[in-house]
Amino acid sequence: MLSITLPLPPSTNRLWRVFRGRIVKSPEYHDWIGVASRIIEGSDLSGQAIIGPYEAMIMLPLKGAGDADNRIKATVDLLVRLKLIGDDKHMMSVTAFRTEHVKSGLCRVSIFPHAPPATAPGGRRPKALSAGFSSLLSAESVEAAPS
């Protein structure tokens, strides 16, 4: 598991701006990348990585503006850029939530290797699973959306 406290990333709505007809990183996003990168590079996480499927958890301050889900993209993209995780296509699940345990202006990011659901003898999945966030789903409980 990798876990670190970072400055709160800008909302997804504030990552990009149009400048002279081109889409560029906003100054706020550019500054956040610089600060958060230096924190990670100066931490004991530098040089570590989770290869392959992973699950992400992002803890945000209880009181704060914006939607919790708008803090995911910048955070995950930074971890990919710094090679702490592979491409975000390997993200099996992500949870972002607010808690009183995180100070204003910060976020706590934790990355876990994805553990596939356990199987019972005969290849059947047990009713109760305990493998990370994926334990909340089973093949039997997922139904196709009505057409």
C-alpha cells in the first residue's frame, strides 16, 4: 500500500483553460503539480510503485467546496506521472470521501494493490468477500441495465 498526504488538488473543472486557442493546464493546476510532486519526491514513497491493477482511496476535508469526485482526476494523473502507479486504466475502483480526519486544504491518498475476489471450492464465489473494495460486487449481483 502507498499512502501520502498532499495539498488538495484543484477541481477537475479548474484543471484546463483555453489560451490563444489552445487548451493548456491552468496556472492553479500547474502550481499544484509542482508542489505535490516535490512532496512525493521528498517522501519515502519515491521509487516505490504498485504495478498492475490497483484501488484508490482519496480522503478529503469534511468542509470544503466542490464535489468530492472532482478531486480524483488530478490526483491519479499525478501518481501516474510520477510512476507510483501504472496507467489509470489499471484502476479497478476509486473512492473519494470527506472526513474530519483530514485538515482543510489537504487530502490523504492511499493506493492498494487490487486483490481479485476469492473463490470457493469448485470455482464458485462465496457470498461474503473481503478483497478490497471489489468485495462489494459479485458476478451474481451485477445485472445488465434495462434496454
